[in-house]
Amino acid sequence: MIYRRLLGFPSWEFKSPFAELERMKRQMDRLMEGFGGAYQRPYAGVFPLINLTESKDSYFIRAELPGVVAGELDIQATANSVAVSGERKIPAENKDARWHRREREAGKFSRMIAMPGEIDPNKVDASLVNGILTVVVPKAEVAKPRQIAVR
């Protein structure tokens, strides 16, 4: 019995030392699925969701911030990153309300976005329209591509 467990007898294949733990984890996950919504893994969502795009002269950060007021945002830029932080507030429900689903969360958030190249932090511009934050981040002069004339 011990040979079978340690050496994988009758097959002589190598087994990962963590294979048994993985098998137990899969079994526990299957067991917990039977409880439906009572058991959920902790989920650390990333808020706000962002898109980072680039043009010849600038980077564009677009973030979904529904329900956030522009005056409550704090945007800071360094030579190679942009930080967006603030707080999302959701109006309180009636104390007698029965919850059927709760997916929207309130609270403070902070995102640090590493830029792919050097930026000019003094010329960063931001606007918030219909819950979409758009941050225009100009590239530093050293990071902009230069056209080289061939002679």
C-alpha cells in the first residue's frame, strides 16, 4: 500500500508533491457548489475597469466610474504612471428592504496605471462624461517617435 501511494505503483510516473492537494481542492469545490449561493469564493474585483490606448502623441485612459462625482476624484501623474482614486457612494436602501441580489459595491478605490513609456505629467487632462472618465496623457518628447529623413 505504501509503495502504491509514494511511488505510484504499478505505474512509475512522477507525481507532483501537490497533486493530492489539488485533487482535494477540486473535491471541496464540487462539494461547495451544491450549496448554491451560500458559498462563494472571495472575489477581489478590480474597480474601476480601464482601457489604455495609445496614439502617436498621447495615451488615453478610459475608466468606468458610474455614480462617481468628478469633484471627488483624485488623479495624480508621475513620469511613468497615473493614479486614479476616489470613492463610490451608493444611496442607502430602506432599512426594511429585502435583498435579492447585491453586486454593486460602494467604497473607496484606487488604481495605479503603469504607462508603457515616459509621459509629461504637467500636461495631463481629464474629463468625466456619463460615468466614463477619460484621461489624456501626453507622451514625453523623448518618448515620441521621430521621423528620420534618409539622404
